[in-house]
Amino acid sequence: MTSTADALSSPSSLAWARRRGSVARFWRSYRTHRTGLLGLGALAVIALVALAAPLLVGGDVQSVTNAPGSALDSPSGEFPLGTDQFGRSLLGLLIWGARISLTVGLMAAALSVAIGTLVGILAGHFGGWFSTVVMRITDWFLVMPTLVLAIVLATVMSRSVWTVILAIGVTSWPTTARLVRAQTLAVESRPYIERATALGGGHGHIMTRHVLPNVMPLVLAQTTLGISHAILTEATLAFLGLGDPDVVSWGGMLQDAREAGAVSSGHWWYLAPPGIAIALVALAFTLCGRTVESVLNPKLGVSTR
Amino acid sequence: MDTEIPRSTRQRPRTRTLLVVGATALALAAAAATPLNPAPQQAKAAQADAKRTLTVAVSQSIDSLSPFLAQRLVSTSVHRLIYENLTNYDVKDNHAVPGLATKWEPSPDKLTWTYTIREDSSWSDGEQATAEDAAWTFNTMMKDEGAATANGSFVANFKKVTAPSPTRLVIELKKPQATMAALDVPILPRHEWEKVGDFSKFNNDKKFPVVGNGPFVLTDYKVDQYVKLKPNEKFWRGAPKFDELVLKYYKDGDAAVAALQKGEVSFAANLTPAQAASLSKTENIKVNDAPGRRFYALATNPGARSKDGKKFGNGHPALLDQRVRQALFAATDRKTIIDKVFQGHAVEGEGYIPPRFPAYHWKPSAGQKIAYDPAKAAALLDEAGYKKNSAGKRVGKDGKPLDFRILCHATDPNDKAIGKYMQEWWGELGIGLKVECLDNVSDPWLAGEYDLAFDGWSVNPDPDFVLSIHTCAALPATPKDTGATDNFICDKKFDQLYAQQTAEYDEAKRAGIVKQMQSRLYDTGYMNVMAYPNAVEAYRTDQIKSITTMPESGGNLWGQDGYWSWWSAVPADVDDTSGEGGSSTGLVVGIGAAAVLAVGLGIFVAMRRRSTAEDRE
């Protein structure tokens, strides 16, 4: 091992070792939380089912013309959760619907947190009138009822999955923005930021190399929590008939059930499974999010060891 | 480090709180699910000491309460109840019977009709209803464009309307008109309506009670909440038996059915097959499944245009080809629609006028019929120049794929369901279909911004109106105007036949021409009737003792051609002590499902609470 090679490799390898170490530390701490493990386990199962849906049930499950059953059959050996008004297997639809519900949840939460982080860091870093203006805009979004705004957006734009993602994403970022801004202010008041500035670090350097890594734990926790919110909102929008009518999602199934008159005619097997699925996934993400938060948040992290 | 111990001890109670929350929610759910729900009794008790109210669940919004503007079924149904037309339809066989007029006859040259107006009909403010009111109503519609919006087709051919005496109305025509005994025009009180300035803006919904002379008087109306009507004690045919008639809004069909099950409403229409099946097993509820007076069609945009010749909208150019229109219909399996979507509560569509009106109903001959035949549809499309490309999509000569949009009513589950089927049937042919479900389809519809649309009209005993909406005369005057046209159809041959039938006073001959018109319409492929949906409705037998359907044997109740159902409804004895009609498994299950969600939510909230607690520490 030559000295040059050593000099080249050591900083990055050191960094990687440090990252590995922190991940391991994170995991050690995470696995002490039973609820977090429970949520993670549930999520793993659901994600696996959603990914394997083409193998488990096949895309044909959505087809109305090739529906195998008759309308609104009660649960039986062939259809463990019964059938919908077209005679399609509800279990198959439930599994297939997990894909959309999870995709929308993840994407919308990611979008919302991305916007929130960007706004929060910018506002926190630059301060002054810029911060005031940006935060007033944030406040405006914060006081707007999310659902109403999302409904308006989903109504104005064409009906598609992307519309729903966008509608949820652009309406739910203000909380993240506020949190991130506070964290940014806290980080930037530390002496090493001053040192970095003195050594010639520009705005971009400070924001991406120092502030962002420090707000990342917060962002990560916020994302995990945001997903359950996004899934619930997606289900709400689909239930209100604002989702993409061409795709099967859990909220959409509830809407279909309502339209078929399943509520008043007592076909519980149509209503209960998607409802329970939504509740379970939202719960699982919340459990994980809480745990991640308490592991990563320095103020809470110590106590839970 | 000193916080370590207290925190970890606090962790346990928290999980316990969580469990408690869950358990409470479950207990609540159980409580709600057991049949101690007191609502039905309350409803009954309220009914016993107060007036006997007939509550009807409706979902369609009222477009206007002015008879000059109202076109929707719910509005015209209200108008049937509060105003008299010159004639009414017999409840048994739809022949014209006296309304405000007791007698009507044409002159030998067919151009002058004389109506004798009854003397025992008075407006609800005490004034006598006379021929003068009728003449004023028709004259206003003839003079004022705004007043002709809804029923202009009836008076388009009128030359002069006069009232030589209070009991005599004389209508002179330009050309003979066969619909003179079936003028579905509510006669309005002149002394009230003369004060109105702009008829195209006046909605008749500010001053209550509304002055009328029908079996009911409109006493109150709140947009999308209720329409309240009181019986007209002086009504010449006899006052209705109920003390009040309320049309109550339930935008959600399930909510309406739940209200029916609980006894909050006496009547609900437009049931889904599942609801009908479950209600027919419920005590004290009678399900009425009658042949409907509606047709349910696939309309194709023939290229929207106005009378001044301007084209507008953005209908797909491929639909201008008759072969494409017929191919689409040939690739639509009507039998599956009846069996799967309507689940038997409909009749397969053929001609334009439903079989409920046997005199005018028409069937295509075996050779003419466009049966479900995907192979023939493919051949037609090939012939029209839309061949399948390597990706299995049909493309035109310009290389553009054949992708259609279909306008669907977001409020009608059948539209959405049939849209799903069409996507698959037509997808196999290589045609793309985008189902655009909107709460308000009128805007794109009137602007001609659609390719295909789910369309349906309630047909009157006299077919003139539903035929008139497909004539060139019904097109809007300019692209900015709203015409009476349904689907921008303007076909010379159809118009010729329409003029012929209007002038034909011989009923059998007229029916023959009407059938030819339907044949023509069928061939053009602009209006493809897929089904005649049944009227599936239900009412509480412990609140309504008897009610007249129309036709009297096996007919429907909501949206009749007349006021027969609500006028004839007899309340059930109020001291009726038939038990618990309301507790249904459906409701219990619904609450159960909601409870499960509530548990999830409870847990969720508990977690959130916990988090904020932690944050505060």
C-alpha cells in the first residue's frame, strides 16, 4: 500500500466506515423499539405483496369482461373476500390496489418533504426579508385546509395518479418547512458553521454540506410520518371520486363499494377489507416514523435506549 | 441520565392508554351496532303527533323552478305538482285527459284549436285560473327567447294565441301540429309572472309560497337541501291526502337507502341492484321494479355546430364517419350491460322510444340491427381506413391513433361501470377510450368538447319533444348560445320526417312516421340506445298505505307523466305499531366497518398525541 493510494482512499473509506457505523448504531437503537419492529415487519409484508402482485393475482384481476364471479358474491373458497359488482375477486383487487396506494403514498410524501426541506433550508439559511416572505407563504398553505386545497387541485387537473400525487404533495409541505427551518436556524447558530464561512464556504456549501446532513434525520422521520398522511389523503380523494377511475386503489374500492350500494345492502366484505388495509398501512408507517424519530432525534434518542 | 428511569416507566402506561383507546372504540362500535338505535321510534313518534309528511329522497339538483327554464326531471316533476297543464295523461294508458282544459278540438282545416278552460280551478292566492293565463303563458314563450328555453318546441309552430273569454282558449297554428293534446307546458298565473323582467334569469325561487293551481303548493325550497310542498285544498280533482310533501336531498344513494330503512324518508328511487335486492327482503318496504320511461344511449358528437353554420367544439373527426360510429356500437355488448351492470333491471335497447310506449316503440329489422359483433366492427373500421398497427392500435390515414373520450356523469355509477367495459371491448379492437367522469357534464357538452357521451332522456307519452331535440331547428343560434339540441344532430331526412309527423293528426299514421324517424336515427349511429333502464324504487308500506303507479299496472312512481303518484298517496295509519323496520344488517355492517376505521384512527391519534407529549418534554 503506497502512501499516495493511502492518502486517496483514506478520507472516503473513513467516511464510509463512519456511515456504516452510524447505520449500525441506528439499527441497534431501532430494534430496541418493539412497535417500530412491528411496523417495519408489517410494511415489509405489505410491500412484498404489492411487488409480487403481478405474480400473485396478475393484471387480469382488473378486467371486467373476464371477471370470474357473479356480482357481489359473499366470501367463499374461490373468492376469500367475495366479489365486487362486476364479479371481480376482491382479494385480488385489494392486493392490486396496494400498489397504487403505496406508490401514491411514497411519492406524495417524498414530494411534500422535498418541497418542505428546500423551502425550510432556504428560509432558515438566508433569513431576513426573504425568510419572512417565504414563511408567510408557508403560513398561508398551513392555514389552508389541506383536503380542500387538494380537492380543488384534483378537480381542476385531469384525473390521474400523478394529479393525486401532486395535489397531496403541494398541499402538505408546510409542516416540514417549518420544522426544517427551525432546525436550520439551530444548526447555523453553531460555531463550526461560522468557521466554515470563515474558511470560504459559500451559501451552497453551507446548505448542502452542513445544514442538510444535520436536518436529514428530521426529514427522514417526517417522510415516514408523511407517508401515512399521504395514503389517507389519497384514499379520501379516491373515495370522493377524485382519483383516477382507471386504476384500482383502496380508496377507489371504497368509492366503488359505495356506488354499488354495498353499505346499505350489507355487503361488508366489500367495505371492510380496503378500510382495514388503509388503516393498517397508515398505522405501520406511523409506528416506523415514530421510532425513527425517537432514534434520530438527539433530544429523545437518549431516553429510549 | 437521570431522566432515564422515569421515562422508561412512562413508556408502559402510554402503550396501555393506546389499548384503552382501542378498547373504547370497539365498545362504542359494539354499542352502535346493537339494535338499540332509537332513531326509527323517534321518527315514528314525531309522525304520530305532528302532520303526516311524505318525504321523498331525491339526488338531482334543481336547475330552475321557472317552468320556462326547467329541463331536469326533478324540476319538471315539481312543476307537474304545482301547475296544471292544459291536458294530463291517463294513468292507465297515457291518453290525454282533462287538465286545466276540459275539452279541446281542432277546426276542420286542422289549423285552429279551441280549448275549453275549466271554471273550478283557482290559483293558490284565490284568483281564478282562466284562458287569459294560458294565452299569456304561450304568448310569452312565443315572444321571448328566454321563456322558450325549456318548452319552445311546443310553441314554435303557433301563429296566434287568444282568449276570447275566460273559459275559451284559441290557438292558431302555422301548420298542423299533432301534439296539441299533449302540450307539456305548465300554465302560469299571469298576474304574478307579468312582473318578471328577464325570463332567462328568473328562477321563481325567491317568493314563497309560489302561486300555482296544481295539487300541491310549493312552500319552501333550499338549494340541494329540500323542496317543501303543501296540499292545495282547493284542487279541483280533490286535495292530496298527506299533510306535506317534502323532497329531501340525499346526494348519496346509500344515505338515501339508509334513511329509507330508518323511516326518515318514505320513498327512494334509483336503487342499485344490490340495494333493491336487500330492500326487497326488508320488512315494511316495497320495492317497485317497473319498466322505465328512459332510454340510455351512447351519443356520438356529430361535429358540434350552430344554426349560423359555425363549427365549434373538438369532437373526434373519425366520428364523422358513419362506419366508425356503427363499429363502436357493434363492439358494445348490450346483453352484458343488461346482465352485469343493470343486473337484469333493464331491457336491451333498440329503437329510440322505450317499449313502455308501445304505440311508438320501434325495433330494427334483423338486417338493419347492429348486433354485438366485434368481427364486424373490426371489418367496418378496416373499411373506414382505421387499420391496426404493429402495436395493436387502430390508426387513421394521418397516423394518429384512434383514441376517444367519453363524457360520463360522475354521479351515475352505471356510466362508470359501462365505461370500464367499453374500455376493454374497444381496447381489443385497438381503440383507446378515456372515461371522463365529471360532476357537471353540461359545460363540455354544450361546448361540443366531447367525442362520445352517455346520454339519456325520459320520454313523454307524446314523443314530439324527444324527437325535436335532434332536429336542426334545435341547434344553438350561435356557438355562444344554448340550444334545445341534445347532441348537435342535424339530419335533413330526420327533419323532413319530423315535420311530417307533426302535421299528422291520424295517430296510427303518425306512429308510422315516428317509427321511420327512429329507424333513420338508428342508422346514422349518432344515438345508439343501449338499454331502457327500469325504474327501481322503494317505499315504506308503514308510511304509505297506497300509491298509484303509472301505468296503473306495473308502472313507476318517481318522474311520472302527471301528478298521480304523490297526489294519490294515502298515508298509513299513524298508530301503526309494526316493529323495528329500520334495524337492518346493512346499517349495522356499515357502522361496524366505520368502527374498524375508527379504531385505526384512534390508534393513530393516540400515537400522534404521544408524539406531541414527547416533544413537549
